[in-house]
Amino acid sequence: MKSGSRVTFVILLLIGFALFWWGIFLPNSHAAYDGPVTQIRNACFAGSRALQETVEMYDMDHATAPMKVLDIPLLQAQGYLRSEPHGCDPDCRFRADLLASPPQVWCEKHGNAEHPTALTLDIIARETSLWGRFRTRLTIFLNHFR
């Protein structure tokens, strides 16, 4: 190896090493680093939480006749909701256990923030693994050059 090619090799090796450690050990603090699945899941959790809080407000206002079945059109008609909350994708359907205290609302596919489904737990594990974080950051880095 010639001296110039050795220097180039060492520089490329150091850059590769720095990118590897950057992808693994830096905290995942920027929203752009969250995978799209995480963002979708969070939107689904937000929808279920909004519905749960709406049902709680309805029950406080109608203490003598609390809601027993999740009735979204009724909540819209009485002004508790402006529009029907939507899940993160067309497969999401909200279900509720309104007899619990406080009432529980969840997505059939993802669950809610307090009780995520097995699918959601698997997604979280993949996106928070060292390799998953590195892959996401490398993809974002490479997208800057497209």
C-alpha cells in the first residue's frame, strides 16, 4: 500500500467508525428519528386517549345516566367531539370498557398507552434496539444526499 492510500483508508475507517457509534449511542431525541410506525402508533394512542377523556367529560355532565356503550355519534351531536376520531390506519377500530373506573378506550390493533398490544410491543422493541436506531439514523443520513 502506498502512503496516500493508507491515509485515505484510515480516514474512511475513522469516518465509518464515527458513524457507527453515532447511530448506536446518541440518544433518540429528535422526532425525525422516530420511525413512521412509532409516529402512527402515537397517533392511534392519542385518538384513544382523546375518546377516553371525552367519555369521562360526558359521564361527569350526565352523572345520573353515564355512557354504557361507546356512542361516537351521540358525543358529536352533543358537542363533545367535533369529528369522529380516527386511528392511525383504516384497520384501527376503537373499543371501550365504559363500566371501568375510569373508562378505558383502546384501539383493537395497537391497544392504548397503558396497555399496548403484543404487536405494538414488538414494534417498540424493534425501533428501540441498537440496530434499529442505527438503521433509522443511517437512512435519514443517506436521504440528505438524494
